[in-house]
Amino acid sequence: MTYLDMEIPSRSSHLWRYTPWKRIHPSKVDIVPSCETIIINHEGDCEFKESIRTVNESDDISRVFLHECNDQMNIVEIDGKGQLVHVNLIASGESVVGHIDFQCKGEATIIIHLSGSATWTGLHITGNLEKNSSIGYAFVNELDSNSKLLRCEDWNIQRDSRLEYGELSIGGFRNKTDIRTILSDSNSSLKQAVAVYGVDSRHDDHHMEISHMVKHTDSSLIMNAACGGRSHSIGTGQLFIARNANNSNAGQVFHNLLLSQDARADAIPELEVLSDDVSAAHGAASAPIDKEQLHYLLSRGLSPEQSEALIVEGFLVNTFSSLKNKIISDDLKTRLKIHLECGIMR
Amino acid sequence: MEVLKINDLHVSVDETPIIKGISITINKGEIHAIMGRNGAGKSTLANVVMGHPAYEITSGDIVFLGKPLDDYEVYERARSGMFLSFQYPPSIPGVQVGNFLKKSVASVRDQQLKAREFRKELNAAMEQLEMDKSFLSRYVNDGFSGGEKKRLETLQMLLLKPQLALLDETDSGLDIDALRVVSKGINEIAKDSGCLVITHYQRLLDLVKPDYVHAMIDGKIVMTGGPELALKLEENGYDWLEA
């Protein structure tokens, strides 16, 4: 089915409740624009190949649309020996699209940094972790504050493999992200940590699906969003545990820190558990800055602005505390601190 | 030199009177201890002096280093040389102790700290308090034991070198060894500042010798004496003061 044959999703759909398709489309919904390819620079030990995406297997409108906008694809093969691979994505021009497919085995760390001032950016990242792999992955969205982003990611984690996934979302003014991970074989695991910082009228919609397809699989998802100004953060988690996926463990936690009266945050964890013998938990909490924390910092001589900034920094930094891959957690923390300090200076 | 003067202070929380007319004067180099039952208003007094927004001063005034505190925000009090060691310091996940201390000291001293000099000063203070360096990379009070929290409070006090130290049950949660170490820190600060120590127990006052002991009941100071009053309170409780 092509994009133009597809029905535009309505707001009653879980996925499109907070960011309707027309608001994230680059122009009018009945148009498939011709898009430039995103600029990709990479460093580190990996095979980088350019290719054409010929078959679209998805029936999801975002994925079909991105495929039709631009079918250029980059395949990154990582034969992991503990190396670090940096991928810089630069979005410039009117509308740009990038497709990257990671084929991973062994141990490696991947850091993706997205920046640029394109009016609209579409990005589709796919990844496959072969058996017995351990991959640390960090994604940083630092697009200019007038950019719109539609991003999809699809990960497949095979037997005895582990993906540690960290994300820092601080760029763009309207962002729709849809990340789907399949734990396809036993003893596969995912640890996902997402930090979102909203200022002004930034809109950030994260949808994260995790599917436990077989027994003995583990996942944990934490999303911390700090929202100031008139910003709006949405986190929807969809956890699926298949009928035969016994002895699986899964947890999803969403925390929102509201920094102004006009800021909004929605956190909706959803569970679909078809197996009886599993451990699955979810939670969500939204609150303003803790008055006792604020008073404590004020009593130590920090101004109200410094105190609030430190609490926000701590809240977001803490997102990555559970990540064992020190390279990605340090990278994300450093970028976050620089971003916040620059924000204060502005 | 007069560090703190409290004149006929009345304080309410949600229109409920908690402090009902307290007057105390603390001079430089003096240690004042306040003892009293739970709910007597001891912690309220310390928090009011520090400027906690939950408390409303209904009458009376507080003068710190010759200036009325009315118009001082909490952080301005800290920058002027006031320090409160919290009874229950909150945890701030994600904020590393080292980073927090550096920011706090730089704010109070109103200067950019030279990294090497600050590290040297920090190391010396931590050594004095028998604290492991790994403290610095932990998050503020996050997962700390009661004793670790009180050590961190004392470490901050040593670095900030306040003119007035308000110590709200600093001895609670401390074992005997930790109490000895923390008391050493308090005594060092007390030499050059005014100190108000809130406690339930004589054991702290064995190590931190008070010049004055105040017995507080139902928001009022009902008796003031020397160190012997603390011994008497520990032995006889507070009932005899109400008789």
C-alpha cells in the first residue's frame, strides 16, 4: 500500500492522539514531497554502505511516508570489538530525510547526533542486534528550535543480546518520535532511558513500543521530561508481552517535572500482557519542582534561578543513571549540561 | 558582637500559632542549646530564622548582624553568613555532591573558585570528617544513611564558614564515632560564629559545650540556664517545668 492509498489516522488512535498526522507532515497531507537526503558524517570502526530501500514492509503511515519521501538508505555494519561509532546527522534545507540501518554484532557503542536547521526532518533508523551482542546506543536531538522532526526507529534484539538505549531530546519545536523494539529471542534485553527538555512552545511526542515475544526477556523504560514555558511533552509507552513469553520482566516509568503554569505533560504507559508468569510494572507521575529541594538549595546560597536550573539538571541527568554503558551516559550528561548552561546564558 | 537577636517572636503555620513569644540573643563565639519535647517549636524556630516560606511571622522581629531579616530572601540570608543544618535534608537525585558544593560555596563567597584551591580545601574538610572521596560523585543525600546525611550537612558548614550556624538535631541518626567527628566540626565553626544547637540529648552537649541552655515548651522558652540545665532536663524530663 502506498502512502496516498492510506487513511489519515484520526486522533482517536492511541498513537496520534496528541500530535495529529497533519501537524507533523511537512506540508499538506495529500502530498509526498521530494526530500533531500540528510548529510551523514561518521567516525569509528564500521562498514558504511549506501543502498536503496526497495521493499517497505510496514503498514504504519510514518514509515511508509518516510520511505516514499526518499528511498536512499545507509547500512552500517558494526562488527563489535568494543569500538565507538559516532554518526553526525546534519539536516539542512527545506525537507530532508535519512534512513540508517544498523547491523550489529559483538560489543559496540553508537552515538548519533542530529543537528541542523531544516524546516522538516524525517528520520528512520532500523537496527538488528545479532546473537550475543551488547550495544550501547545514544541519540541526541539538537535540531534548531524552528525545526520539525518525524522520527521512527525499529530495533530487533536477538538471543542473549542487550541494547542500552539513551536519548536526549532537546531540539526542534515539534517532534514526533515512534520507537519500537522487539525482544525476539530468549535472554534478550532492553534498557531504554529518554530525557526530554521543553522550553518555550516546544512540543515533544514520544511513543515507545516494546514487545516481548518469547520467554526470559527483560525490558525497562524510563522517561523523564522537564517542561517549562508553554511546552508540551507526551510519553506513551506500549508494552506487549506475548502469550508464551513467560518469566519476562518489564517496567515502564514516566516522570514529568512541570516548570511553569502553562507547561503540559502527558504520560500514558500501557500494558498488554498475555502471559501469566511475568513481572510487569508501570508508573507515571507529574509534579512541579519540589519545594523542599528548592528551599534546601536556596538555603545554600544558590539564587532561585540557579536552584531551579540545578534541580532540572539533576532530574534529567538522573534519567541516565541506570545505564551501565558509561560512554553513552557520560556523553548524554555532558551534552545536557552544556545545553542547559547555554540556555541559562541566553 | 551580636550575631542574632530575636525579639518577642510569634510564628504561625496555617494560622496555628507555633512560636508564642521568644527572645534570644546570640553573640559571636557563643553556643546556645535549645531542648524541648517533640512539637515544642524548636525546628520551627530554626526554619523561621532561615526563612522557610511555610512559616508566617505574626509579630516580633529577627535581627541578623545588625540588620532586620524581614526583607532578606532565603538565599540572601545564606550569602550573608547564615547556615541551617537540616534535620531531614532532602535528596536531590542527579545532582552530584561535588558539583553542588562547588556551586554553593561559589554563591556564598560570591566568587569563581579556583579549582585546585577548592579541591584542597574540600579534601581537608572531608578528611576532618572522615568522609570518603566517593561521596563527591554521589547524588545529594540520595540513598544516604542518616549519619551520611549529617556528615554532609557538617561538611557544608565547614566549607561555608557561616557567622550563624543553626543545627537542627544534627546528632540524630549518628553513632558514637560519627557524633564525635561531627561535634569536632561544630566546635571548629563555633569558635568564630554564633551557634544555635537544637537537640534532645545530653550526649551532643558533652561534646559541644553550650554557654546557654534554653528549655522550650509549647512555643515558649520557659527556662534558661547553663550546661547544668541540660543534665537536669535529661534526668527529670520537662514535666517539672510546667508545675
